[in-house]
Amino acid sequence: MQITITARNFELTKAIRDYVESSCLKIKRYFDHIIAVHVTLSLESSRNICEISLQASRFGLQSQAEEMDMYLSIDNALDRMEAQVKKLKDRVTDHQKRALKDQFRDFSRESDLFVNLENKAHKTVKTKRAVAETISVEEAMEKIDNQKEEFLIFKNVETDRLNVLVRRDSQNYKLIEP
């Protein structure tokens, strides 16, 4: 994370610079994908203004605070930025959980299948929920050798898609890529 500090209408002291840098590093613990933070400190008559611009992987956030004390304006602007970062992280992680839930939605329910429509006979099919690990094909081959199941569902590291590895016999495998 790159931190840039700009001072307008006053001389930036080492104490203020260190305070801003240590405070900005606290935001990093909430969200790992922060690329750059630009802090602009300005002094206009008796007002101390702190503007923070944060650039994340696909998002840009801004906050501003105006106080009589420079340290207080930095704290208030960082508090507002922390709230935005927490909200962004919740939105990103919620989106990822929803995508994962949608991916396995079809496999997580019991469903009734009508085998013979004339007799209305049906069978209940029990489905098993599978969580796909992100591994390579070689790791999947090693893992299927160590288990009794004849197949393994996994997320391929190279293609970032779901794959199924089926064991045909002790030497041959079949890889199914959608």
C-alpha cells in the first residue's frame, strides 16, 4: 500500500507525517486489496481540512473532515474511511458468498423426480452438498488416490472453474471440464 501525503498552506512536520502513516496502516487490517492512499492536509484560516482518497483493486473511496485541530481532522476523516472500507468489505464478501451459494444451489436440495408419469410413481433423490477446493489437477489426482470415492469435484487453479475428476481404474482418470 502506497501512502502519499500532501500539505497545503503549511509546513508538514515529521510528527504529522508519522501520525498519518501509522493511522493509514490501520485501515489495511480491514481490507487487503488497498493499492494507494492519498492524504491531503490543508490549512485555511483557522480550519484544518483532511481529505483522504483511497484506491482499492476495483473501487475508489473518499472521505473528508474539517476541524479546528489537524490531528482531530485526520482522526475523523480516517473514521469515515474505515466505515466505508468495512462496508465495502462486507459487500465484497457477501457477493462472494452469494455467488458460491448460487453455484451449489442446485445440489443442495432434495428433489422429487417422476419416473413414470402414468402411475405417478416417483423417487426421492438425496443429493450431497460438495464444497470445491481450489487445487491443481495433479493435487486432485493425489487426493482421489487417497480416498474411496470414484470422483472428486474441485476448482481448478489454472482455469478458475469447477472440474470433476473421475477414477476409471488404478492408472486412468477422466477429467470433466465444463
